[in-house]
Amino acid sequence: MLEFAVELFSDYTARTILLGAASLGVVSGVVGSYAVLRKQSLVGDVMSHAALPGIVLAFLIMGVKEQLPIFIGAALSAVLAVFLINLVTSNSRIKTDSAMGMALSVFFGLGLVLLTYAQKMPDANQAGLDKFLFGQAEALVEKDVLVIGLTGVFALLVVGVFWKEFKLLCFDPDFGGTMGFSMKSLDLLVTAVIVSAIVIGLQTVGVVLMSSLLIAPAVAARQWTGSMGSMVILAASVAVVSAVTGVALSSGLENVPTGPAVIVCVSIIAFFSVLFSPNGFFTLKFKDARSRREIRKDYVLKALHDLALEHNDPGYAHSERLLALGSEKGFNVRESLSQLQAAGYVERVGEENWRLTPSGILEIRELSPLEKSG
Amino acid sequence: MSSGEQHPAVRVTDLTVAYGDKTVLWDIDLEIPGGSMVAVVGPNGAGKTTLIKSIQGLVPRIAGVVSIHGEPYEKQRKEVSYVPQRGSVDWDFPTSVVDTVKMGSYGDLGWIRRPGRKEHEKALGALEKVDMAEFAHRQISQLSGGQQQRVFLARALVQSASVYLLDEPFQGVDATTEKAIVRILKELVAGGKTVLAVHHDLNTVSEYYERIAILNVGLVASGRVDEVFNSENLMKAYGGKTSFFPERKSARRAV
């Protein structure tokens, strides 16, 4: 495997392909962040699937697998799908999710039908057209990488120039509108950038999975940072690592299309982030458990204190049973008592009884917010 | 109030707005004199939010004209500050408090130019005014409802406009925040600014505002609170659905 990697990086063709994958990663990560922040992840999915009929039609019309016509065909049919979704939702009672589901299946279905038809054609030109389904990075040549790179530079320039405006668009478009920014134009611009990112990824990752390369890196990045700038940069890095690893994997293993290999990589990173980041599933569960333990300790401490006050003696000892009864907290009082004992706030008197230590009495005064509200 | 030739801060003429086949605002004529603090009240679905939005062209007007200080709104955007409903944005958005407040300066910056040192200072100053200076570098996702509202107000303050349009600024905020916001709004009015706020709590109308617009699709009444805020007009707007009558208010004011 290592040998293979060395070979991959030293070979000119392989370097070209990896460069293409890396550029694609940068663009997808950056642009995908906007799709996620605008809650338009599904639109990306619809657009990438909807590109298929455009790809095949472009081929059928031109008769050759030229890159430019195919890109234009893909972009046009992706945009048409979004246009139809807007048309349907604003002129009927059909909701956006249903309209998107329909657009995706109708366009993708049509694309598959056209693809089957194209593949039955007698000449051999159409060979490899089906690679657009799941992507085939090996097919990338220098010219393709150049187009990916140029489109990428365009997308990044747009994002860089309109950074502030795009932030308004994502966070509070109404407010942006009142300041005189045309939110409609900005919306079109973001859509254009997303479409171009999808189009340049079709050859490498394929129509079926391209949207994942947009969405998953942004989702992963969002877990680790609270600033939009670092989210975009991190998403780009995640996408580059995934795209390059995926391409390397699919060339190393026979018959593995590039798209699935890339998506497996990016999904692993996204899953890990969702589970283990500072706001991730496990971290939150852990924090929850800790605060539940702390709050229960405070309850028990306060219960001991209240009982002691009834006897006008802060050090008065009470039985564990009485604490459990009087408190009706529905949790294991003994466990909290042991934890308090370990902290030195309570001490055991005899077999069954507990009382506050001086530092426990100090601690209960620290809990004043609880005292006030209770 | 509208003395001589002076134009009102906000003038709405023949404003009608509809969503689909539902008329939301019908033929509204409204004049807000400069330097006043005005409550917009009315039952749910009365079109209060739509009024605020349509003044700023955020929802299309079927008919009607809006002018600010005598000029069409479109020419006077910089004179108008907008505080939308707190719930209208996603507070999980990855940004800090100070960066959110800075958005208020984007209008003055215009296209492409980025906020710099000056805008940063201005944002910090606005945060100071709403007692949120210590939260400047917090994530907005960590704020409470009251703090979110203060951030939105700070963002509007940065705009240094002369007319403030607020959509339910007291919705779901704590009592301290409510008092702080009222204090800031009254300071603005004392400085000659105009405040128009969608308001829900009829109990505090007389305490907070000098003028009121009572709305229910049509404009039921508008004018000075002591003149038009009465049971007759409220009945017209709310029907039998409100048990609030200003006659009983004097007893309650003792609080």
C-alpha cells in the first residue's frame, strides 16, 4: 500500500489526478459550507442528481464526450430542477420537501433512461458515460484538472469578494434587504457557485454522491468551530483530505469507483466529528451526566442543611433514610452522600447518620443562588 | 404634533398588503411624528409584523406609498434601523456577538468593503450601551433570549439611523432586559429619534409609549395613548377577546 502511494505521488498522471481531486476538495468544502449554513443541503442533492439528464443530452446532441458541453448541460439541467421546484412551491400547495423529492427522482429517472438509450447506440463514443454516476477520477486528464482549477478559482473569488454579503444572506436576509443589498442577486450568486462546484465534481465523484462531498465536510467542520471563517477553512481541509484519500483508494483497489471511496472517507470524518467534537454526542452526554451528579449533590447538601436548621444546629446529624424520605428526589441519595464525603463536605456519624462538616457549611453558603430561588 | 411644513418621520399612505388571497393589511394611513415612541398593537394576525416589513419593502405592497422624512423609503434606507423578531434567525449560526453587531455597519460600508477597526469600535460601543460588552466574543449560540434581543438592538444602534422599527422587542425576554431596552429606546426618543415597536402587553402601553397605532388588518385608531387607547378602540380591534380595559388600569399602576 505504501509502495503504491509513493508510486502514485511520483507518477505524472497520478499527480494530475490528485491535483484535480484536491482542487475539487477545496471548492466543495468552501461552497458546501454555504449550502449547509443556508439549510439548503437537500438542494445540493437535487442539483447533483438532476445534472444527469443534462450530461447525457449534451453528449447525444454533440455526439462526443467533450467536457465543456457536458458541463453546460449538467449546469443547465441542475438549475432547471431548482427553478421548477421554486415554480411548483410558489404556485401550488405542494411543500418544498415534496417538490424536491419529486424533482430529484424525475430528473434522475430521466437521466437513467437517456443513459440506457445512449449506451445502446452503435458507435463506441458513449463508452464511459456511465462513469458519471459514481465518478472515475482516473479518467481525469490535464485539461479537466485545468477546468476544475479555473472554476474553483472563480468560486473562491466570488466567496472572497462577497464574504460579508453572503454572511448576511445566510444569517439574516431580511435585515440585509433593509440595508439595500439585493438578496435576490446574492441568492442567485450563491446558487451559481454551488452549481459550479457540483458540475466540476461530476466526473470525479459522480452525480449520485457529489452532494455528500459538499455537505459532509461542512457538517464536520461546524462541529469543531464557532466562527464562519474557520468553518469554511476547516471544511475545505476535510474535503481535500477526503477527496485525495478517496481517489488514491479507488485507484489502488480494482473496480472501486471514486465517488463511493471519497464519500466513505468524508463520512468517517463527519461521523467522528458529530460524535466526539466539543459539542458532539458523547461530549454532551458526558457533560450531562456530570451536571446531573453535581446538582444531586447540591440537593443533598441543601437537604442536610435544611434539616439541621430545624434543630438550630448546622452540624446536627441525620439518618440516610430520613434524607431519602424527606427529599423524595427519586435518585440514589447514598451515591451523592459518598461523593460529598469524598469532597469533605459531609461526614458519617455512626452507622446510618450523616452531618455537614464546616467546609460543607461554607459550601452551602456558596450555593446562594439555589438558596435564593428555593 | 406635525407642525407646519415639517414632514412626519414615517408616513404610510393607502398601504394594502395581501398574501395569496388573504388581505393582511387594508388601506392603512398612518403618520408618525418625529421624536415619538409609538406602539403598534392588535390581535394575532392583525398584520403588525407585516406593517413593519412592508414599510421597508420586505413584503410586496399591493398598493400604497411609504415615506421617511418626506422622501420615499427606498431613498431613505439609511435613516431606518430594523430590529426583526428574535426568532426570525438561527442563533446556532457560527458567529460571535461582536461580529453580529457589526452587521449593522454593512449598510454604510456598501458592497464588498469589509468592516475594519472603526466598525469594530462602533460595535463594541453599541454593546456597551446594551450592557453586553463582556459578551462581545461569545458565540451567539450561548446567549439567553434577553441577551439575543440586546444583541439585535445593539446591531440596530450601530446603524445610527433616525427611525427605529422593532418587531416585538419584549417577546420572551427577562424583566431586566425589558427595562434596559425601554430605557435605551426612551433615550433615543429623547435624542429626537423615532421608535415604532410592535407591542403585545397592553398593561405596559401607557407606561412605555406616548403614541399608539391600534391595528386589525385596517387601522382602528392611531394617536396619543391618552386619547385613543381606550376600551372602545380595543373592542373594535380585539372584539370580545380582551379583558383589558384602561379604566381598570389605575389600580394596577400601583405596582
